[in-house]
Amino acid sequence: MAEAVVSGVVTRIGDLLVQEGKFLSGVSNQVELLQIELKLMQGLLKDADARQNESELVRQWVAEIRDLAYDADDIIATHAHTVGSRKGGGVQKVLERCSRILDEGITVHHVGSKIEDIMIKISNLKTSFQGYGIRESMIKGGGSSSFNERQREQRQTFSHLEHDVVGFDDDLNKLVEFLLKEGEDSRVASICGMGGLGKTTLAKMVYNYREVKQHFDCHAWVYISQQCQRRRVWEEILISLLSKDQRDEIQKLKDAEIVEKLRQVQCEKKCLVILDDIWNIEAWNSVQEAFLVRSTGSKILLTSRNKQVCLHVDPRSFLCELQSLNEERSWELLDKIAISWREDCVTKTYMKKFGKEMIGYCGGLPLAITVLGGLLAAKQTQEEWEDVLRHIKSYLHVEQNLRVNKVLALSYNDLPCHLKPCFLYLGHFPEDFEIPTKELIRMWMGEGFVSEIQHNRGREDTMDDVGHRYLRELVQRCMVLVGKMGSLGRIKTCRMHDLMRDFCVSKAQEENFLHITNILSLERREAQNCKVRRLAIILESNDYYITGIKFSEYPYLRSLLYLLPLPYENNLIQSYSDFKESCFKKFKLVRVLHLERFRKHGRKLSKDIGCLIHLRYLSLKNSNINKVSTSIGNLRCLETLDLRIASKPRVPNVFKYMKQLKHLYLPWRYRVCCKLELGNLSYLQTLVNVKPKTIQIPTWFKFNLLRVLKVKNKKGAQDAIQMLISRCPLIEKLHLRKHLKKLPEAHQFSPNLAKLTLSGTKLEEDPMETLEKLPNLKILCFRHALEKISRHTYVGCATFTGKNMVCSERGFPLLQSLLLSHLYDLEEWRVEEGAMPSLCRLEIEFCDQLKMVPDGLRFITTLQQLEIKKMSKSFKDRLNEGGPDFDKVKHVPSLVFQRWDY
């Protein structure tokens, strides 16, 4: 990790020298010399990092280098902040109010002296390394066996644990048989065993088993984890069993009402509820009221590391106790992940020899085998496999039983240096947290982990693309699990296995990388033995106030993350902060500020936010802030700004100063005093919730890098929206909301457009005539939108108000997914033969006047899934076997009907 720290500091120093050299006034020469010295040290650290287990002295030297790099970063960033705050312009006006802080700034002489002291210490350590026999590594790209980026992209990909599994066939069959069995038997099945045996994996296999899906009317999956929050568990189950559309109504129910509703739905329908990862009996006792004790068609499947929990829930329950894999099954799993897919027979021979020696160290634990397999799958030569074998023996040869962290450490140590901080950053998030990957990657970018230098090779890839590649590599190495996939095939959320997260957190704390705390610890002023550079404040179920936190004790913060327990989108905790108005002045080095769901008394964003001249990422999403200070215009380095706050604030015209902005999320509802000037935002890639009439761009300007655009239109803005779309030549995702009436011409849309969502646009002409000409459109969604007609009254607005819609021959050549929702007036939809030749998924809902599916569906042989939701019973009956429309859809493997009411 020391190599990664030094590499990051070298990169940030380079960025300061190139982009913000004026902030290094008086010490730029010393800074350049320090950068050179650190670069020379990087080569030695590749070898030193790998040899830390040889000697306590080497470990101490490596830690000293890491801390010296951190100290250098602190000194240079503090000096840049001080000089930046004294410059003229908008920054000066705000920072003059911070004079008491700035008067404590380090003088140029002191800064130069401190840099020279650090250089002397680095030079002495370099001599010590060389005297010990540590030599400069000639391997480029980071890590002891790194390949260049192109080789990584071409390398064979690896399946996740969910796919590469062995040894579960018998358990799977028994669980499925139990769940499908009717009668008076117990309704509870349990899977128990130690962490890493695959309890969750087996539960997922059961949950997604075809016969199980068909047998039960509705399904719910909920993670319990160590912090069981009863209300959250009940809500999540009920929302899954009923409908996400009822989320708001469910959240308003009292506890007794939600319990009654859960019991009722389990009586009326066959429900399968998965309770994953119950840690103790108290957790079950807290939620059991919502589950019926008498026999019904509904059943429960739970997983736990504690057998006593399973027996307590129901002594008569079907208990599946997972065992470690035997040698044969262990080898089968390792072979599947790391060897069987290779083509060269000679290569396979020596890999099998070494693999069979290594498999014994895994103790039959599927997690350990999978992680080891992910490590070996990236190894191509005999020397690399021999090195892994030697490494395992040096870690584990004295141990009779497997220590999982040792195997996990192998994967971590093998990461290229640029991936190590990315992996450790995941330790900020709570256990079982569904981590949104967009936010994660942009935090990485804010910290400087995804450097512009790493992707500036003349290709069109953005830093977000590079960040997604980093994440995919962590997934391929089986260190991160995929949560949800996005509609265009990218990872939407990710999470970590419990054991992997435990390792991640312990390693991050060992490396002085981050500190995780809760409100109680902060209020008690629990002492920190080191400089805290990254702080995650994780709220717990009983935290309702953040009071009196002394943020002056954290002057070295680079990241501050304020996180609610999972799932954050369903959480009802309303914690309030008594942050003082001057609190932001304490964070003068911070680069990432994540304050989603933040609740603050006074509801004003302090003007002192403008002090944070190093800030790259700021998220206030779903916070209760109702006033945005004009001082955010001083955040000249900001790359991501998320203002999707719940209120309707007045947005100041300051974005013109923020030339580095890449991702701008405006409030869902906002006002302006004057039009927002966006003509300087040439790096912008995401623009969300923009109202065309509230912005001003020069006639010559185009958003040449913009990929994601979400427009909220107002009546009479037809020309404005067409102008905006024509200025975005590379748009990939476009969402148009409300009051459009007529689409732009096909040639006005970006040829790269892959996903289009239309919400409540009230189009009068058939949109298919235009949209079917878009060459790369893959996802098309017609949704409704609510329109306010009085203070307390809203009505639904359809996307298309016409009665007839036609998809022509050869139209929509690449369309894969189509959603038709709330087309209230649509009576006939015609699909000609040859239209939509790539369609895989079709969903129709709330199209009240539509009597039947189009005859042309019979010609779409690629269609895999058809979902009919909240349509008339007669519409559904026509599609049943024997119905007049059955022949149109009988070739579709998955037909799903939900809630026909009339």
C-alpha cells in the first residue's frame, strides 16, 4: 500500500504543478525535487511492499515511507490552500472571512524547510532499503506481476461465486422440494454454517430456481446483518411482496399496521421470504410478529452462521447445514475458475500440479477457493504460479486450520498499486451496503485514484470509463460482488462479502487509510492515535442527533462520508446535525464530501463551503438543505456536484466559474434569479434535471463530452429543448420529462443514443415513426409523470396521447427493451414483420384502452420476457393458453402477469 500512497502523492503533486502551480508560490522548486525523490522511491517500494513479511524492520521502513508521503501531501496541500485563499477574485472574498484560520498558515520558509526534512528522511530510507538488498523493480504498471491495460482487457473474464459453484446440488434439490411441498409441515427452511461456506449463494440459487419462481406468487429478499432494524426489514419485505409503487404509502404505516398488512398478504398469497444473514436470536424475536405461525402457502428461508438461531425460529424447520467441500469438490471448483478454460495442454499440466498443492490450504471453504482461483486465473506463467505457491506456504505452513484473511491478503497484495486504494475505499460502507457504483467511482476520481494520466492515450474513454474498468477488475478478482446491473450492462451497485469487508476494513485501518466511527464515538471524543484522513460516519438505528462534534480534530481529512444504514433508500431515520456555521473551515484539505440524506437545523448550506478549494466531489442528495450559497462558485476544482435536494431552492448563477465540472445534478425542482450560464462547462458529461429555459449557452457552444442528459421541460419550451438536444452530439442516455408534444427530428438526436426515456411528454404524433430510425437505440421507456393542477392535486400525464402506434418493418434495429406504461389513450399498437428484430424484453402496464398485443410479436423470435402489469383481466385472458392471442406469444420463454383487477 505504501507504493500506492507514494504513487498517489506523486500524481497529485504533478496535478498541482500543472493545473494549480500558482498555489505553490515560493516552493515549486522544492516540490518538484520532492516529486523526483518520491518517483525514485516508487521502484524500491514494489519490492519492499512484497517483502514486508520477511522482517519487522522492513515493515517499519515501509510504514515510515507511507507516513512521509502522507505528511508531504498534507504540507503541500495546506500551503496550496493558504496561497489560494490569498489570491484575488471570488475566492478571496469568501476566505477573507476565514482570516483567523488563514493566519495560522505555514510560511514559505517553514514549508521549504519541512519539505527538505522529508527529502532527507526519504533519502536515508532509500539507503536502508538498498543496504538490505531491496532492489528497484523493473516491472511497470504496478504490482509484482502486472500486465498492461490492453492485456487486462483481453484476458479471460471470470464468473462470480454465484455462477462458479460446486457441491450444492443435493442441498439445492432438498430445499426446493421442501419449499414446493404443500401441507401442514413447517413453513421455515434454514441454511446455516460458518462464513464463507456459501449460505447466501445457495439461498440465491433457491430463490432464482425456475420452479420456485413459478410456485410462489410473490417473493422478497432482505438482508438482516448484525444490526437488525425491525422497521426497515418489515418495510422492505412488504414493498417487495406488493409493489414499489406503494413505497410511500407503506412508509407512512404504523408498526401495527405494517405487521397486519404483512400477515394479511402471507395469508392471501403464496409468498417466499428470504431472510439472509440473521446473526442472533434477538434479531428474529424483533421481527417475528410479522410472520404467521400457522400453516399457509407462504414459506420462509433464512440463513445464519448460528445454528441455534435456526432452531429457535422453528425446531421443526428444515435445516440445511452446509459442510466444507471435500478434496474432489474443492479441486473441481478451483479447476473451473482458474484452469479448465485455458487451451494450452502444457500450461494446464503444471497448473494442475501446483493447484493441487495449493488447494489444501483452503480448507474446503468455497470463499477461500474462489478468491484463490480469482488470483490464479490472472496468472499466465509457471513462475507466477510457483510464486503464489511459495507465498501461500510462507503465510500458512505453520497453520493447521485455514485463516481466511491470509488467502484474502494474497488477492490484495497482488493488486496493482492503483487498485489498492480503490479497494480499501470500499471499507467506508457498512456491511451488506448496496454501494452505488457511479458515486463510488466519482469519489475515487475526487481522491485522485483514477488519474487523468492513466487514460490520456488518445482514446475517447472518460475517467468514469476507467473507473468502471477498475471496478470490473475487482469483480473479476472476486474481491467485490455485483449487486444490480444497469440497463446498458454496467454494474449499477456492488457490495462486499462479509469476510472480504472485514479484511478490507482491518487492512485499511492497519494502513492508516480510513477511520470508521459512529455518533457515540465522535461525541465521546474517542482518541485517535493517528492522523485521520478519511472518515465514515455511519448512523445507527438509535442515532437521532449529531451534536457537538468537534471537527477541528480532523484537519487532515480528504474524505468525509455520512452514511445511513442499508438500504439507504428505504431508511426513515431523521438525524439532525448541529454543525456550526464555520465547520467547513476545518476541512481545508477535503476532496470528497458525501452528505446524502443529511439533515441540518437551519437548512442552510454554510457559506464556508467556499473555503474548500481542493473539493472535487460534493453530494447533498436527499438532504434537507433549502438554500444553496453562492460561495459554491469558489469550488473551482469541483468535478461532481449533486444538488438533488428535497426542497425547491434558488440556484445561483455560479457554474460558469466551475470549469472542471464533469457531473452536475440540479435539484428536482429549482428557481433561478437569472439564467444559469453553462458555456464554460466543456468537460461536462452528466447534466440532470435541467430546465432549458433556465440556462444560457452561446450559439457556438456544444456539450461535446455530454453523455447523460435529463431534461425537465415546461410549457412553451419546445424550441429550447430542441436547441439543447442539438448541442449534445454524443448523448448516450436521454430523459425528456413533460410538455413536449412533438419530438425533434431523428437527425437531431445523437447517433450514439442508447437509452431514451419519455415521461409525461403528451406527444400528439406517433413517436415510433421518429424513434425507430435511431440506429443505436437499445432501451426505450414510455412513462407517465405527475402534473400539479392545484395545491394538493396531481394528475398523471401520458407520454403519448394518440390512439394508434405503428412499428415499421426494419425499424428499431438494435432495440432490446421496451416499456409501454400509462398510455391511457392507446387503442391499437401495430408491429410489422421485421420490426424490432433484437427485442428481448417487453413490458406493458396501465394501457387501459389497449385490447390486445400486436400480431407482429409472433415474428420477434428474440423476445425472452413479456411482462403484463395492471392490465384488464380480459387482456390477460387473451394471452392464456387457448386464448385468441396465445399463438402470438407462445414462443416467449417467460410470461409474467401481475395484478389484473378488472
